[in-house]
Amino acid sequence: MTLMPDACFAIELKVRDYELDAQGVVNNAVYLNYLEHCRHEFLLSRGIDFNRYAREGIDQVVVRCELDYKAPLRGGDSFRVTLALERVSPLRFAFLQEVRRLGDDRLVLVARTIGTAINSKGRPFLPPDMERLLA
Amino acid sequence: MTLMPDACFAIELKVRDYELDAQGVVNNAVYLNYLEHCRHEFLLSRGIDFNRYAREGIDQVVVRCELDYKAPLRGGDSFRVTLALERVSPLRFAFLQEVRRLGDDRLVLVARTIGTAINSKGRPFLPPDMERLLA
Amino acid sequence: MTLMPDACFAIELKVRDYELDAQGVVNNAVYLNYLEHCRHEFLLSRGIDFNRYAREGIDQVVVRCELDYKAPLRGGDSFRVTLALERVSPLRFAFLQEVRRLGDDRLVLVARTIGTAINSKGRPFLPPDMERLLA
Amino acid sequence: MTLMPDACFAIELKVRDYELDAQGVVNNAVYLNYLEHCRHEFLLSRGIDFNRYAREGIDQVVVRCELDYKAPLRGGDSFRVTLALERVSPLRFAFLQEVRRLGDDRLVLVARTIGTAINSKGRPFLPPDMERLLA
């Protein structure tokens, strides 16, 4: 595994109250929304548009996700989602991501998401833009 | 407005805990999920597949929605979503829907959703299947 | 109805790809999330914390919502949600809200949401902070 | 690790169209909703109510989740979520879960979710009901 140069990225978001569950904390599933949004914003910043790919029949897919929940986010919290990218095999790449609360920098979540892409015939395939990003 | 014959339908669902918000009740936005699922199941039962239409470039769209929230659903509640369909103009139809809690039949929500369909050129258009259903 | 002085507010957000449905547009229900987030941010900016109220047994509730969908938001779109507040009766207030796409200022959604608050005994009740805001 | 006797459970659900994303498949995050709903229904069937616990200040929390995505669910698909429970340490337990499509029994997702519970003082703690279930 090699960490890609120039493959670090961060976004800052604020918890929205509809994301809380009856315990008053952000529901576990919502973190996957945050992580995905950060990945897509990163890819977009590198010229790779998830939605344009989808319209062209190229689907970026998640094959595995590991999540370590360290502390909860609550209503009113703001947080930073960071990302680093590494290649894990010829056709697979991994996003290493962290969520940290703003203010006290408390670690909220650590995640590792392995992805690939699939062409319109359903075969694993890295589009040239992704190939270039991972080079 | 004429209520369509054979245009009544119902589904029964159970609240899922991730649908609750910090007040411990189903969040307001989630009811639109319930209402949409009931409408799509109704259309599917009449041979009209929302997703097949989307792939063919025909988008069924909501143009207006009115919701009266009467009582909250909570964790553990089961409920029935009902539907009646009426034509409101040559190209528009309305779904009248209710959500009632199972057990005590308490009225939870009344909704009126006006829809139309749009063809691949972005023009209002009723597909033949919808035309037949509204006849 | 009197429009409250100093009761205007706006937030700017960006569409997140998980908010899109199979038509490639923001799903109807998601707009209620946007509208709620704008209302809660507005109230918070006036010192009224939805979550603190919930913990104290005071529930702010929506009793009616009217939504006019004018144009869809798509992946990559950024948008502004605006809000004006008016009193509609001794115990009820209305939020008038608009969603407009940034860039071309296209009108996406117009909404009117009527709310009240309920105390821990389940009775309609306006907390002093809300009373002051509506004065 | 010992697999608990009598700790197997299954629910059957149907994909709802709002759960699809722009690729026309169920979004990755939604599977955590399915998995949670299955876990909560299982616990409820054993007399353990997530929401009653939350109101009493006992929070059941997820500390780690591993997800292997094997195949996508699409609009119209029905599926079964299964669950087995094992104890992994004095205060932690793991749910092993699978999602399989109905009809062809295709494996869609394999997940392992490690949980614990936290009392009102924020300390790890297994309520007697959970202790009994894991015995």
C-alpha cells in the first residue's frame, strides 16, 4: 500500500437535527453519508464526477467498509471529515477517513472504505481519471 | 374532481428506530418516505414501475404536497398508509393519503400530493399506463 | 398575519449525492430536511435550541406543511434556503420558506410550515423565548 | 467467542424507492438502517426495547462495524436480513448479519457489528436483560 501524494482532503460540516436518533446522537448510518459526501467532494475536486460517471454507465462501488465509532456527535456539533487515498490492488483503492469534532478536535470515527469501479458490462474497471489519481 | 374507481390501496408498515428524531417521534420528513412508498407500491400493483419509467426517461414528479400532521408515531408503532387517486386536470392527478396507527386506528397524517409526469424532453406528459389508470 | 420584524434568515447548502434518487434529482422528502435545518439554525441564532427544549420536555411540532415543487435540484447544485416568520394565531406560527439554486437563482421550492409547541403534559404552549420572538 | 443458543433471527423487507441513489441501487448507508432495524426487532422479540432503554438513560452503542458489500439491491427487490449473536468480551457482543435477496437467495451483504451499552454516567454496562440474553 502506498499513500497517494496529493490525496488528502477535508470538509467541514455541521450536524443537522434530523440526523439525530432517539438517543439524541447522530445515528450510526448517517456517518456513511458524511464519509461518502467527503469522498465525492474530493473526487470532484480532482475532476471526477460520480454522477456523470453514473450517467455514462460507470459505477463507483464500495466493496468493504470498516468503521470504528469512538465518540458520538450531538445536535449543534460541527465536525471535520478528512480523507487520504491509497491503492490496495490493481483495481482497488482505499479511502482512510476520520471524523473529528470541531472545537476540541475529539476523534469521533475512523473509517476505511475499499472501492472499485464497474463498467457498463458489470466488469471491474478503473476509468483513466481514477488511474491517473492513483498513479 | 372525480375519484377513480379501483384506485384505493393500502400498505402496513412498522416504524424503524432510525426514523425517530431526538424527540423520540418519527421525523416529519420521514412521512414523505412512507407516502411515496405507498404510491409506488400502488402504481406497481397496477403495472406502473417508477424505476422502469426513470430508466426510459419518463419522470413522475410531485408538483405540490399538503400535509396535516395530526399525531406522532413513536418507536414500536405499526401503521397503515392508504391511498385514493383522483384526476385534477388533463395532465395532473392527486393522491389522497392517510396514515393511521394500527391498534387504535388513530389518525396520524392526512396528505394530498399532486403529481404529473415529464417526458425525456422535459415536457408534461401522461404515459398510456397512467392515462388508462386515470380513465 | 403580521410578518415579524427581524425574522428573516438564510443558509446556503450543497446537494449531497446520497440525497439523490434513481431519477438523479433530490428526492421530495429531502427538502423537508433542508427546510427543518434552516428553521432550527434560525431559531438557534435567536437563542432557541430545539434539542435543549426536547430534553426539557418541550416539543416544537409541525402541524401543517404545504410544499410547491418548482424545479429539481441535481448532484453538484448549491442552493439557498430562506425563511420568514409570521404569527398565525395565539399559539401558532408559520415559516415561509424558499429554496433557490445558487448561480442562476432559479426557484426550486416554496413552502409554508405551521408550527406550535407542546409542553411536557402534551398541551399547546409557547415558551417565553418563542413568545418574545413572535412579539 | 461462543455463538449464543437461541440467538438467530430474521426479518424480510422490501426495497423502498427513496432508498435508491442515482446509480439506481440501494445506497451503501441504507444497509446500516436495515441491519439496525433487524437488531432492534430481534432485541424486542427478546423483551429488550431500545427506546425504553434510551428513555431510562441506558444507551446501546455500536463500537465497530465491518461491512462486505457483495451485490447491490435494486428497486423492486425484496430481501431477508438474518442475525446471530455472540459474546466477544465481558461487556461487548457482536451481531453477525447477512442480507440476501429473496427469489434467488443471492448474498448482498455480510456485516459484523460490535456493540456494548452505556449507563447514564457514560460507563460501559450490560443491563440484566442483555446479560441474560448473552448467558
